[in-house]
Amino acid sequence: GQSLEQPSEVTAVEGAIVQINCTYQTSGFYGLSWYQQHDGGAPTFLSYNALDGLEETGRFSSFLSRSDSYGYLLLQELQMKDSASYFCAALRDSNYQLIWGAGTKLIIKP
Amino acid sequence: ETGVTQSPTHLIKTRGQQVTLRCSSQSGHNTVSWYQQALGQGPQFIFQYYREEENGRGNFPPRFSGLQFPNYSSELNVNALELDDSALYLCASSPTSGSVDTQYFGPGTRLTVL
């Protein structure tokens, strides 16, 4: 079947660094995306990895290892506004379908 | 804010009824994808429309159907509503199929089935 596993909840302190892991089992895997969703809001695209390695966009970085079926999202210099749910999603090449994980709720403490 | 709009914002229906949800894609985007997000879960892919044709479908029954119009706006229709259809329905538009990094989500329609 198709599945992505990520922790349900992560807690961190303002100003710190946090890593959210994602393992996937998806046929026809094409790449891994990350999204942020605040309560009651729409998902917002953060990052996409089609190739192994690290992609950096400001305070956010994302990593992919195809051989390990694993990726992570790294958030640096955490701010209170980063409190949200973060989703990894695998893009399948068969029909460009996105398969989503259940999400990780990030709680940030002052 | 993205240029993707959805209507209505909230909707309450009873079991067995039919519902139509609407999505206006961002200017210049010819691809619309629909997702169902149950409370506390990740979105699940329903289907995608590219230039008015269905371009892929997730694991949803035929009572979930859709349309895309020449202006690339889209509709999601659900017949014979069930209690489990209660969810946030999201549409996302992109300039072409498969371009996840330029896919923008609308605010969603919250459907409650009683």
C-alpha cells in the first residue's frame, strides 16, 4: 500500500531548531513535498525534494534519501508563528497524485 | 493569500443528499486537484482535472464526481452523502499537472453531514 509515517506531535522552544521526520512507502515515488497548515487554514507549500540531498529555503530546509525512503523537514530559529501542523506528501509519477502523511503538530513554547 | 477561491465556506447537509462544491483556480492555472481532509488527518487525493479532462483519481467511489470548465474553474459533486463524508474539502490549482511547487490551495469548504 501507500503510506507515510511522521510523528503526531513535536514540542520545541522558541529560537531552537526542530526536525520532523517522514518515512514513506509509495510505489512510483517521484518526490517528497512538505506543507504547513495552521488550524482552520489551507495547506501552504514549503519545500519539494525530487533528488537526494538538502534543499534550503530561508529558515526551512528539507532532506531526502531515496535509498532509505526517508526525509525530514528542518526548521531553524523557531518563532511562535511556526506553531502549526506539518505534512509530508509523496508525489507519485503515475498520475501526479500526492499521498499525504497524517501530519505533525508542532508546539512551540516560549 | 492565493488566488484560489472556494464556495461555499461551510455547508450542512443530511445523509442521502447531494452536494456541489466550487473552486476558482488561480489565473493562468489549468490544473485543479481536489482533496478530502478529515479532522486530524492529512488530505486525501480525490481526483485531478487538467484542461477539462480527469487526469487521475484516488480511492474514492463513483459518487464523487467532478467537472472542469473552459475557464479552468471546477466543481466537486458528491451524491448520496454519508456521515463519513463530513470533512474539509480542499481544491488546489497549479499551472500544469505535477507542478507541486507551484500548487496553491484554496481555503476549503467545511462539509458537515448529519
